[in-house]
Amino acid sequence: MSLTLVIGNKNYSSWSLRPWIAMKAAGIPFKEVLIPLYREGSAEEILKYSPAGKVPILHDGDNAIWDSLSILEYLAEKFPDAKLWPTDSAARALARSVSAEMHGGFQPLRQHCTMNLWLPVKARPQPPEVLANVQRIEAIWADCRRRYGKAGPFLFGSFGNADAMYAPVVARLYNYGLPVSPATRAYMDAVMATAAWREWHDAAMKETWVMQNNEPDWPLVRGIKVG
Amino acid sequence: MALKLIIGNKNYSSWSLRPWIAMTVAGIPFEEQVIAFETEDFARIVPSLSRTAKVPILIDGDRVIWESLAILEYLAEKFPDAGLWPKDPAARAHARVVANEMHAGFQPLRNHLPVNFARRIIKRDLPAPVKGNVRHIEALWADCRARFGVKAARGGPFLFGAFGNADAMYAPVVSRFHTYSVDVAPMSRAYMDAVMALPAFKAWEAAAIAEPWLFAEDEVDWPVVHRADAHGSNT
């Protein structure tokens, strides 16, 4: 009955980070299978685990669950004591609204600022639609924190599914040097200080697979000219 | 403690249809407020309720819930007897997978075939990415039916037996396939017919057709607007 989570490269795979960090932060044991994406043989390797050809995918016995938000719902049901969703039903409703908003939205931010944990931190000019996304995200975080976040530094107090959904956004805001308020920055720092984040980040730094499309400073990668 | 669901135009608002049909089929009582897109009311009311400025929005007392998927999760929790998610954990997990896939995916299909109940049924050519979406959705429906639908404790012709949240998420897709006469397998057509035969679907469709508002961006043959003859063709 052990869980296996199949993920992509840690440096780039924003969707993979979500269930991974939720499980780590909650102390849910699982086996990790990492398949570097967009390389020769990647697709075939992924299909061994994922009929839809997608990562992340969670295997639990005969159940295969893909799509980051479905995995988070599944974990919340299977491990109720982990409190991945807030216990208060009004807070839980808000957590689901903001998680769903992340799940289906913020395309400009996702396209222009692809997750790249080793990208040197530096402000890079962004189009207005990206800045509008950032504004909306800051408003969401402030609202969650103000209404339900008093018991801890995260959106609903302790780290949960909503934080996991926004973890890749924290990385994007950080690496692309997007201008944010001090309250936003404090939340980002809290996420980046979790042991789970550190573990993911350190593993990402050791990866060697480069995806040119996700390197905004190309031909510079990690500040070094390649190719 | 009456629930209030705020929705956009029935003819065009695919997202609004989802919670509306789920609640209506499940017999959950609610008050409906239609606010047409691009009106002063929309600009005034919707952003004051949700900073996304998007519909649908569910209001339950002092709670405001947005995003169709989050509303469906909320309803499933509040009305556990309605069976909005399958009871069996494996089926429920898969129902969420397909609901989430719809929520975040199939952009080519959504862009190319906008929901438009009042449009006369005319076949539309499909670019390759849209055809890919159609094939994927057909495979997904067939898989749900074969693995869960046909053996569900609460039986029926829907994805997981009885009508639920997964069907609600795909209800606008059923409408798109029908309106643009998309070629589908007989099994897919049977599923579509089952959805379209629901009194809730028929009621929504009738209200959609009766609406006066026209949106150029969702009329794919603009400036030509095709309407079913029974409702007066202005082609």
C-alpha cells in the first residue's frame, strides 16, 4: 500500500513540485520516481507509469491519479490528519477557490516566467498581463492570510494544499525578481524556508538537464554561456 | 441559508452551466441570478463579489465561492447524499482526475468551438489540435464508462453511473460537440444524448435560446449569426 509519485525534473517541473511538497511537508511517506522531461526516451518512460503521458502521477496500489489538484484532493481524503485542507469549512472553501484559480489560470505568468529554480535572481522586464497576474496573486495571498492565516506563516496558518498549489509561483516571483510587497515577500520566505522546499531546491541544483525553452537568458544558463 | 448562484448568459457561459446543472440534477435548491456579460450590472456586481470578476459564483450566507471546480467540491461536501462524487474511492479519484483535466485543459477545443446553444447545428472544420482534444475526450469518456460507469452502485448512462460532478464538468463539451456536429463514436453520441435528455439540460438550453444577447467573439461565423430555423434564422 505504498505510494509512488512520478515527477519531472525538479528544476523545471512546476506541476510536479505541488504534490511533492505537500506530501513532504505533511510527512506522508512515498517513493519518488523522477523522469527528466523532453529528452530522448522521456515519453516512453513516462508512459510506463502514466497512460495519459503526464506527470505528476501518483500510484496507490491499483489507483493511478494524475493532475496535481486531483492528487492533492486524494491525499487530503486519504490522510485526514495531515490537514492538507483547512478544517474550518469556510476556510476550506476559500482554499479550494484559490487553488482552482491557480490550477486553471495565470497563463501569462506561467508562460513568461516558467519555473526555473537555478535561474540567477534578477529583475527581468515583464509585460503588463504578467504584472496583473502578480497583483491578483498578491491580493489572494493577502486575503487568505488576513482571514485565516493567523496561526502560522502560510496561507491558512499551517502549510497545506493551497500553499502547495502556489509553491511554483513563489519560485517564479523569486527568480524573476518580480516586484512584490513586504507581506508577499514574507510569505515567500516562509515557503522557501520549509525543509521540504530546501530538499527539492537542493536536488534541483544538482540536476544537469537543460531545457532551452525555459531558460530566459539563453544562451546563458546559470549565468554561464553555453553552446 | 438559501444558496445563490450567480451566472453569466446561458447561451455562452460554459463555466456557469457546470454548477447550475449539477445542482439542478441533484435537486439542490438555489436562487439563480443571471448577469449578462458586458453589461453595467456585470461590471458593477461581479467584481464586488469576487476579485476574479468571473462567473459562476456561489453565495452561501457570508461565504463566496468561485471557480466552477471549487463550487462543485463545496457542494459535494455540503450535500453528501447528492452523490456528486462517486462513493467508491477509486472511482472518486478518477472522477476528480477527469474533472480537473477539463478544468485546466482542452484550450484548442474551447477556443475553436465556443458554447452557443442558440446556434443552428452546422458542422465546423476542426484543426488538428482540436481533433486531438476530441479524440482524447472520447477516450476519456469511454474509459470512465467501461471502468466505472457500467458497474456503479448508483447506475445510469453517465460517466460514473448516476449524473455527478464529472458529467457537470463535461456538459459544455457535450453542447460543443452537438452544436458543431463533431464526428464522434456511437458510444460518445449515446453519452451525449443521455446528458442532453436531462430535464435540467433542456431547461438551460431553452433559457439560453430565449436570451437576447449576441456576442461577436463567440459567434464563429461573425458577422453571420446562424440560428435554428424554429427560432428565426438571421443568416
